[in-house]
Amino acid sequence: MQVQRIELTGFRNYGNLDIRVYPGVNVFYGDNAQGKTNILESIYMCACARSHRTSRDADIIRHSDDFYSIKLTFANQTQDEELVVSFQDADAKIPERARALRTVMHNGMRLPRVADMMGLFHAVIFAPEDLMLVKEGPASRRRYLDLLLSQIRPAYFNDLQTYTRALSQRNALLKRIRETRADAGGDPELEIWDETMAAAGARLIHARLAVSARVAEIASREHARISSDTERLVIRYRTVAGVKEGDTLHDIVGKFRQRLRQSARDDAEKGQTSQGPHRDDLDLGLDGEGLRPFASQGQQRSAVLALKLAELQVLEEETGEPPVLLLDDVMSELDARRRNALVEGMGSAQVFVTCTDAAHVGGDMEELAARQKGMHYFHVERGQVAEDPAGLL
Amino acid sequence: MARYAPTIARLVSELERLPGVGGKTAQRLAFHILGLPVEKAEALANAILDARHSTMLCTTCCNLTDTDPCEICSSASRDRSILCVVESPRDVAAMERIREYHGLYHVLHGAINPMQGIGPDRIRVKELLSRLRTTEDTVTEVVLATNPTVEGEATAMYIARLLKPAGIRTTRIAHGLPVGGDLEYADEVTLSKAMEGRREI
């Protein structure tokens, strides 16, 4: 994947931006809060349909605008492609616009669903937010798996939407059962939602188990190279009790359905569904100890980097070409050993880097730049991007 | 709106309540109507009133009709052994356009949707069951043609389970590729559903 041109309208602090970028390494440098990360964010949104920083699209629109649009021109192995992702905020004063409108255009054709853009463009982002993977709750790790799988298998995203919808419906019904003090055990309407959730949920679990095994293998290998310690990184997908790796889809449907049935009364009491892929976790451990409570800053960084490198490799294996790499101010956070591991892991991918000091990155990535098709510098200042042929060097 | 005479303002605001019609469109429609000859405007008003006054739900299939039982239910040429269950009257119209289906219908007027407080009791499932139980029609197959949405699928599943003890053959319409289209332009979800639903030829 190779991005050729980025056009932004009303996106974050960009009123209008139109830049051409290069194969190899593209460095965006400048002071903080000038709009460097926004460029990486816009590229990432073309891969995953959502931002790595916020789930609220309205936050992304520039203050003086009421919509944003990202137009990305890129080449994959066979042809040039164009993707336009735009979002028009809801406006209560205008009836036609009572609802927010999200549109995705692929090569000039409007896609019927946002989900249809999944898999057209691939990118992996390394950002300070990645540390949430080890520091925060299971949601961030489920999101990691969901975003990876959505890029590999477009149907996964649809299963995820179906599951989420069925879950909301089941929860709404549970609350109603609780209010009417009815018996949830054997409720025929509840069983329908159990069935719907089991079918969609099992597909999520099945896909996550498979990709987690692959991630575990690669991340563990990468971790051994990065970490100066001798600890081994152990990763395991933890899901509905009784479901294990190697189960067929059919097995998982059966087991999950049974769990939902068994917990019907408890769930009704709580008014929500206690088990399922929406509660699952990707367990991270060092030599069998859980990672979070005891890990040092360095251990956490190593684990996160190993996970991200695994994401990169799985994506490349599955799609047959390197995804675009987005490095948001991460080089300065890493020590030499981890930086080397990262640069090695990049292979021949096109890279976008942000930093405050261009000279610094130049040094870090010299080897990479030499291996690839050169480095190109862009100076970012208050929403203006200027290509700087010489760099500030 | 203060700049219009009250009667005009009333017309505009009534039109604005229609689905898909915003303020601008409502004004355009209102002035179009005001520009019509009186007879034409009366014809429009009467068409609305007549349609509203004379339509009701068919007591057999729950479709919107102006005769009870409706034309389809009372037709002698329909196949009374097969019954197609749909969510809305518009779906009946869509099925009728294919001119291939000559069986009967049942309109549910919605799908099960707990988030909107719509349980099976709020759509016309009861009517379907009592119809199957009491009718002299000999229905041997029920085709579930609810929408391929999460709620539509759940509704189909719910009805299928209710019908199981009665021993009536229950089928679900297929998901798949649009005919005459190119495989490469099909979206991934539809394509994978089509793959799942493959059959021997």
C-alpha cells in the first residue's frame, strides 16, 4: 500500500489541505499542537473507519465547519484507488439534516455501508495511546483485535455490528423482564436473542481465537528480541467459559448459547448480559504472571511494541502486501534497542512519522531511509503543511 | 413562518410532517398546490381523504385494503397452500411486482425490537397463529420474508419456533447476489452470505 496524495477539508485544524506524499519515509515535524498527528489520524481513518483518538466524529470537525472530508489517493499491488471518507454533523435546525451523515466513496462510487470500506486500505498506527493496551481494561484489547480482524476479514465487521445490535436488544429485553418481574428462564422471546447473539458472537470468538494464536506466536518472538530481560510474553484470548482453542464454529455456537440460557435469570436481575465476546479479554502475561499490576514502564513498552509488530506482520501475511505505517511521536519514547526492533519490523512499508525535531528522527531512521526510497520532510505549522526539500538538516 | 397568512402556514406545517419532507420542500409543495386550479386541489384533498377513510386492515392478512377481506385474500386464483410473511404492506407490493408468487400474505406491521419496546405482542403474530389454526385454507408452507436485518431475522426465528409444533413447513427467503450483477462488485457481506447459502445444482 502506498499513499500518494492526502486531501483534507474541515478536518481538525485543517480548512483545506492537499499534499502529495512519497514512497519511503515521510516525516512531519513541527512544534506541538500544530496538526502533525491529525494527518496520521486522517490516514488511519481510511483503514479503520474510525479514529484511534476519539469515537465521536463531531469532535473531528473543524470549529468553523459543519463537516469533514478525507480524500486519500493510494496504490495497492494492482491499481490506483481513491477513498473519500466524510461526515456531516447533525443540525437540529434543518429537518433534512436531523441525523448525522457518514459517507464513504470508493473510486467515485458511494458505498452502501461504512462497513464496506473495510479491507480496501490497510494501515497500522503506533501512537502514545497504544500504552492503553496494557494499562487499561479489556475494552482496549478487544478493540485491538476487532480493528485487526476488520481489516483482514470485511465480514468480521458486519458480525461485530450484528452482535452489538443483538446484545443491545437482549439487554433491553432483560430490563423489561426485570421490570415486569417475569421469569427469564425459558422466555421464548429471550431465547431468540440468545440464538442471534450465539450465532454472531461465536463467529467473533472463533475469529478472535484464531488471530490471537497468531498474534501470540509473533508477539512472543518479537518480544524476545526487544526485551533485554529473559521473560517470555504469553498471550491468550480469554472467552466464554468452556470454549477453547480448536473448537469449531459449531461447537462455540452451542457452548455460548448454553451459557446464555444458563445465565438468563441472573442476567435479567442485572438487566445486562454477563458473558460473551463483549466481555472477553486478551490476557497478557510475563512468564505466567499477569502483566499489568507488576510491570515496569519498560516491560509495558516492550509488550505493546511486540503486540503492534504482531499486528503489522499478521496484516501483511493476510493481505500479501505491507500496510502503511503511521508512527505518531513514538521514536523519542523508545530506547535504542526497541527503536531498532521497530525499524527492522517495518520491512519495505511506506512510513509516516511525526516528531518535534526532524534531525532527531533523521538519525533514528537513517538505516530505514537508506533501505527505502529516501526520506521526505514536511514542516507543519498551525494547520499549514510545507514540503521542505532539504529537511531542516 | 410569520410572513405567511395563517392558512398557508398551516398547509406548510402539515406538509412538513410528512416523511422525507423538510421546510423548503414543504413550502414548494404548498405553493404548488396553491397555484393549482381549484378542481385539481380538491381532487388531491379528496384522494387523501378517500384513501384514509376507506382503507383498513384486512381481517385475514392484516394488509392495508379498501375491501375486507382484501383482493388477494378473496381471490379465487391464489394458491392457498402457501403463505408469505412480511413486515409491511410495501413488502407485499414488492413481492407482487415479481408476478411469480401466487400464494397468500400475512403482514406483521413491524419486527420484534425490544429497544423500541416492540415485543411479539405488538406485531401481528397472534393474528397469524389464529389464522393458521382456524382457517379453512390448507396452508402447508409458511415463507418468512422479513427484512434481512438483525430484528427481521429475530422475528423470522421467533415465528419459525412458534410454527414448529404445528408441523407446517417453514422456510426463510435466501440472502444472496443481485441477479445480472458482477460478482466482483458485490459487497463482502452479501458475498459471504451467498457463499454460506450455496446449494447443489
